[in-house]
Amino acid sequence: FFSGGIMTLLMQKDTATCGRENEPRNSARMAGCLAAGIAMVGTAVFLHATTSERQFLLTTQPITVPRTLTGLAAYPNVAKPLYKNTALLSHTTVDPDLSSASSPGSSKPGVLQVQSLTTAPKSIWGLLLLVPSLVLAYVWRSPKPEPLPETFHLGDDLRIAVMTATGERTEAPAPTTTGPMRTRFAPSPTGSLHVGGARTALYNWLMAKKTGGQFVLRIEDTDVARSTRESEDSMTADLKWLGLQWDEGPGTAKEEEMPFRQSERGSIYHEMAEKLMQQVGSDGKPVAYKCFCTQEELDAKKAKMEESGEFEAFVSPWRDASEEEVAAKVAAGEEYAVRFRVPPGKRVEIDDIVRGQVGWDAQATIGDFILLRSSGVPVYNFCVAVDDALMGISHVIRAEEHLTNTLRQGLILEALEFAMPTYAHCALILGEDGSKLSKRHGATSVSQFAEEGFVPSAMINYLVGLGWNDGTDKEVYTVEEIIEAFSMDRVQKSPSVFDMTKLKWINGQHLRLMEDAELAGLLGPFLEKEGLAKAADSPIALTAAVMCKQKIELLADAVPLVRDALGYQLTTVVAENKKAAKLVNDGFKGFAAAVVGAYNAGEIPDPTSADFPDAYGTWAKGFLDEFAETVGKKSKKLMQPLRLAMTGEMSGPDVGQQLRLVALAQAEGISCVPLEARMAELQAFIEADE
């Protein structure tokens, strides 16, 4: 009873929790698995006591057992047959495939194999064997069986799950390996490249890189009214900024062989539409047909459906028109659209990497749909299906909002006798309020992030985590580490929330990991734009990089730090900052006089020297130690007064770096307050109230 009760409850809830693949995540479930394991071992020992041979294996995986195990047909009460006077098994046949074995010691699925099983005695002694079995489970060891194949069948469809008695944990299966992938990113050039599109491009690029495949860029510009070349140029520039360089697409050598803009592939779509109209389907009728329905007829059909509130798949009156009727309409010069004839009872199913099995009843869901409009312009889904097939795309990774498009595309691909690619539909990205991310949530386009001072490596780091993780607590990755770790198998179904605070934090981490010269190259354009450097490659940028690295999250954050460093607002700061005013009242003027005296005596190092920051640090330590001894204070307490005297601020970056920056700015003719002027203003401040 104990064994049957525990096992029944556990297996009804989730048989997979006993395995390593779905390891329990809290102690309660772990304890439950342990209890069930002990119970199962006891049951196994009791079963062993009723057999003439010790030949049985235990498994963490479900197995199929023949219905000749009469008692087990009462599943889930697995233990019940063990104490009934019932003949459990009358034959000893085992699938010969089970004899194949791999290396000993590995944990593989097994089978409950019982030979020459006798009837269980209908007496109290049989039931009492369950009690000592729990003790015997710790000391009794059966010979370790050879591992068995991953999948096998013993008979009918009755399935039971039993836990391993060896105490070994089955390791999670390694990620499925695959050959080189051909992936694609196919944006519509109707605006900027936004976060969602950038993530889609990134996932496709990563899988192509990881598998040694090709990343294809295709421009889907069939929306003539909204598509612009300016938008295309903006998107491609953003992809390049992110570092997502495509192997095939606009601007590559492959473009000489085929066009990658749908607006330049019109003849291909018309050829394919004609092929479908000539091709006969399984119902003996053309796969596609000419439809002469007017816009008024279509509008009336739509209005009727909206009024009734019930969906009704469109059925064109031209679906079964005779060749003579169609020919007469064509001869009269009437416009027509080309529609796809959806076969009756047709279903389309895919095994989505992210969402699993997804299927649609085609006829009930969409009805006959358009391939070519009456204007001759092909529709989106027709172009996508044809292009994916002709460009040899093996994996289509895109947003879940495209999931329903797969139905039409799948029908088209099947009709054209093309293989369907493998699909992966990723969940949406939401704003912090739970709605779909949009402009009202702030910056959403890649170009905006670049302008605000985010760096490509940080954007890739953050974007990849919007729906994916490697199962660790790690949050900061290099691009190389992401390529190594990324797998579509770990992309989540649930939506991700865009968190600007976390993005800024990650960006700051990437800035701090950079070499000073690399950071200087990124800061230069920001400083030049704000008039704080004459050129992007100014030496000011390198000093600013060293000075600001630990203080900023965005490149743009360096601008106010540099601007403050070049200025000297001693009087204003003392008047507005209570802590500064308190410092002044605590003997600051006497200290300031000593600083001015050191400057006049030439003791302060020359800021124009390249090694000034280090030289200044050495001088400051000696100066503070000497002054502290004179006034009877700790030198540590004099560090802030020295900062106030030198920079006019109570806080900020390293003082030596600030003064070096001032010297460089003075040399370039950038507006600043040099050290000489600072000492003069400090002297005036000392004398002001005397």
C-alpha cells in the first residue's frame, strides 16, 4: 500500500520529475522523489522474492509493457498486482533489440524483465515482505545491468514509469547538433530597425555563425507605398553597427547572381503563380485559379461577416468556374487576382523549435487566399514562401506574430513541392507596463540607442537575453562567448520585458571591460560633437576614457564629466553646497593658502607632461602628509579639501586626470580654466572676507 500510494501520487503529477532532465527545483519535490525511489526499490525486492531468477532492470524513463501483465493494466496502481493472487506473466519473451548494450555505468532507459514468475502468495507473509524490503534496499545490490537502447517497445500501449534504484543521476542530453544552417533576416524597409527586429536578426546571425552556415539579408519591399531606400539604408547601417554582417544579400558578391529585394523579383513570383495554376491538386483541380471578384463583392462579404460576428472562410464563386467562363473574362480584359485553392480537410502542422507542435485546419481557418493581386503585385506570404525555398533557407527564426503566416506559407511550399524549413517563433518583447514595446516606452530603434551612447557588444549581450539564457547566473558576455553558448533550444516561450535600467548596467559593464584606447575611440565623436575636443581622435578622448571609465554607463555620460572637469566653479559650489560651506568653515582657507603657496613655489608637477596624473598623485600624498602633521589631522581627512581647491567640486573623477584634461584642452584651444587661473581664483577666495 505504501509503495503504490507514493508512486501513484508522484506519477500522476509528473513522472518526469524523477529524471535528471527535469530536475526538481525545491527540496519538497526532491524529498518526494526520494521517498518514491525507496518505495520502488522495496517493491522491486518484493517482486524479486516472487521470482525464480534475479533478472529485472529499473529505469527513469517510461517503458511500454505487454498487456499480458494482467495486474499492471490497472495503472496507476502499479503496486496493486504485487499482493494479489494473480499470475502476472506467463511468457519470458524479450525484444531481441534489448540485447544490444553500450558502455557499462551509463544510465539508459531499461525494461522490467521478469522470467519464470510465480504467483504471489495470498498470505500475510507476502505483504510483510514490503517492510524488510525498505531495509534491504540499502544493502542488497543486484548485478549492474548493461545499458539499453534509448527507445524500445515490449508490447501494447500500457506505460509505466519506475525510478532508478542505483542512485545514479542521468545527465541532461547534450544539445542537438546540426549541420550548417542557412538563416535569413527579412525586414520591410518602412521605418527604423527596432529592438524586436534586431533580436530576430541576432538570433539568425548567431545560429549561422555557430553552425558554420550562411546568414542571408533579404529586403521585403513589396509594400511599394511605404517602402523606401532611405529606410533600407538606415536598417543596413544599424545591422553593420551591431556587427551583424550578412553573408548573402544587398551589397555582396552573391547579388550579381540573384536579386535580394522582393521588388526586383517580380518575374519569379509570376512564374511560380503560373506554375500553380497549371498544376493539378489532389482533388483533380488546379492548385491556383483566377478570381474575378470585384472589390464591391469582397467588401459586401466582409461586412456580412462583421455583422454576424462569426468567421466564415472565403469561398470564391470562381473557384470551380469552367475554363470557358474564365477565358471569356480574360478576353474581355477584366482584372483578376490569383487565389490559392485550399484543399478540403487540409491540415498544416509544424514542429516549432520554440513552441513545439502547432497545427491548423486550413480550410476552416483561412479559405482560399490571394497569391497575386489584381494589380499584379504578389502578396507578402507568397513572396516569403517562394524566396525561402529558392534561397535554400533551412531555418526560419522570427517573431511569434508571424506564426499564423506559416499556414499560408506551408500550403504554398507543399504545392510547389518544396521542403518546409524548420521554424522557430520567438515570443514578443514587452514594455515595463506589460504592453508590446513601442515608441511610447522610450528609445526602441537601434539608431537611437547608438546616439545615446550604447555600444554594440552591450546591445548584443542584452538583446540575446530577451528570451534566452544559458542556464547560469552569468549576465555579462562577450560576443564570442554568446556565439559559443547560444542555442535555440533554450529560447523561452514566454514574453520578455525590456528593462532600460538593466540595459544601461550591462552597457556600463562592457565599457569597463574595454581597453582605454578602444573606449577613447568611442568617446571621441561624442566629445567632438559637444565642442569638447577638436577632433574625434584628439588626445583629450584618451584621457577622458581613463578618467570616466568607472563613472559612466553610457558614452554620453562622459560629456558632463568632461565639461565639469574643464570648468572651475569654486565660489558657486561653496554658496550652494552645504557640505562645501561646512568645509570652508573648518579651516579650508588656511589649507588653500598652503596649496597656492606650493603652486607658486613650483612644487606642483607640470600638467602638460604625459605622466602628470601619476606625478600629481605622488606630490599630493607628500603634501597632505606634511600638512596633516603640521595641523594635527589625518591626511585622509584633507583629500576632499584638496579636491575642492583644485577642481572647485566636492566630488568627481580622479583629480590628476582632470587637471591633465584641462592642460590638453588648453593646448587645443578648448574653453577651460587652466591651473594658473584656478590658483588665482583660489587666492581671491582666500582674501575675499579678510
